[in-house]
Amino acid sequence: MDWVEDENDENVDRTITNVSLGGLAFMSQTPLEVLQRVKICIPLPQQEAHLVGNVVWCEKNRKGYEVGIEFEKSRDVFRLRMIEQICHIEHYRKEVEKLEGRTLSSQEAAGEWISKYAGDFPAL
């Protein structure tokens, strides 16, 4: 799962709904103010990634609020792309184990995923 931590709030579980060139969107049970600074913490298999951004929009819907974040630094956009790929690779590793019964290391899964799907992964 993905976590969002704003400077005045404790960690609350949130679900990412969209990743784009400049940021991401996620679902929240509470509204966030436009221009509010947030720290995005994404747990990964070997570490946790932290990205800092600002709320650029917040829209109420039937599940709560969808919040759009724009990252403050261009390196965070690149890091998000890498994190997105890591998430795809980990999902692939788990699917291979579930569907084929093969247990792959993260490195083996990365090699297979890259050879099968990296060409279809949208460029920046």
C-alpha cells in the first residue's frame, strides 16, 4: 500500500489512482488544501521511498477525495518512474509465483519483466 504523510497528520493509508509525468493522484478520506505540502512515502521491498510534493487539486467523489500531487523537484519525477517500475516488477514476481509456481528473486523478476515489458513502458 502507499502512504501519504502531511506535515500536520499521522501516517494514513492511501491508494494511488494515477501516476503522470509531474506527479500522482491518490484517494484520501479527508480533503487536503491546494498548495498543501505533503510527503509521499512508498514502501518498497528493500527500502522506503520518500517524495515531496504539493497538492494541486482535490475533488470529492463517492469514495472520499481524490487528490492530485505535483512534485517539487524534477529528480522526484524520475524517482517516481523508477518506483513505478519496481512496483510492476514486484507484481510480476508475485503473479509468476501464484500462476506458475516459480519463485523468483527480485533480480530474476526484474530481468524477466524488462525483457518482456520494458519496451511497452511509456517513456518520460
